[in-house]
Amino acid sequence: MARILVTGAGSGLGLGAARELAEHGHTVVGHVRSLDRAGELRDALGDDGVILAAELSDEEQVRALAGEVADAGGVDAIIHNAGVIDGPGILPVNVVAPYLLTALVPAERHVYLSSGMHRGGHATLDGLDWSGRTRTASYSDSKLIVTALAAALPRLRPGVSSNAVDPGWVPTRMGGRNAPDDLELGHRTQVWLAEGEDPETRTSAYWHHQRQQRPHPAATDRAFQDAVVAGLREHTGTSL
């Protein structure tokens, strides 16, 4: 059985993934924004799970989270599930935090939450404020960038499996209660990829409901990938 970190595990897709992984017998390290939001997660994980709190828009808290994951015994896989759809945290939470956790937490498998909306993102990094002090990117931009990061990782870290997932428009707090897609299918692909038991998952691809799809062309463009990694390395002072 694997040890798997799930960010944003307090509700929605993250909670669903954490619960399913625990039911499959894996040890889940569940991240929440604050421990007072961890009630459902505690119930889902029982005594075998680990719950850690961090504000992912704060880089120092992200670094502290990485240290706490190591202290808890490390992980085999990370589901980079946490995200925000609006506000100044778009780049810090949706992009910088996954980058830092990728760099600082050794793992064999990475699963990044993307979105079909990434296809509306702008394939440029000009003028981005990675810190979030000023809003310089849309949700779509952030998901295009993190999809490119996911595609770049296996080239930069041979032997590491890295995939991006479009969960669909699902009824979470972000998606709204009237969202038309299936919440169970939304997190099932994340679980399947994080477990890594199916040979089909040991790749680098963009997935929707366990089917590969073609992402925005920039996501697979090596020059754009390298620019993303270079920009994040310069901003954080941390290399992959």
C-alpha cells in the first residue's frame, strides 16, 4: 500500500479522493487549510490517516508543510488538488504551491488538478506576479501553467510519473451545486493515477474521466514548459 499526500482534502474532490484512497487501504496524508475544517476528513481517514494544515498562498507555510510530510514518513505520491478560482491566491495556490511541493517532497507519482478551462489560458508569462500581491493571471492561465508543469516533470525527473487531470465541472464549493458533471468520476481519475497500479498510468498525459485527451498545445511545448519552470525557480529560489 502507498502513502499519498492529498492537498485540499477537507472537502470536494480532495475529500473524495482521500476517502477512496483510505478505503483502498492506503495511508493518506491529508492537507487542509486549517484544522477546524478537518472534521469530515478525520471521519474519512480514521486513526490511520495524517492531517496537516497549511495556507498554500503562503510560501513559508508550504515549505513547513513539506517538512511535516517528511517528518510523518514521506509519501509515494502527491495529488496536487487544492485550488482557488478567483482572487490574489490564483498563482500562489494553483501554481507556486504545487511547484514547491514537487520540488521539496520526494514522490514517485504526481497528479496535478487541471481544468478544461486551461484551454482558454494565455501562453505567456510576461508580467506575472507569482506572489499574488497583484492579480496578473486568470484561473484559466493558472491551469494552463500547471498543466505545462505536469508535462515537463518526467523530462526533468526521469522515472517520475506526472499527470494532469480535468475533473469536469463538478458540484463542489468551487463548481457550485448545480454543476452537471459527476463528482465521483471527478476524483476517481486522481485516485487511479496516484495509486499507479495500472501500467497505463505510468506516463505523462492529460486525463478526463480516465481517458487521455489533448491539452492546449502550449502545455506540451518544451519552450513554454522550460519558461514555466525557470520562472518558478527564479521566484521561489528552489529548483526541481
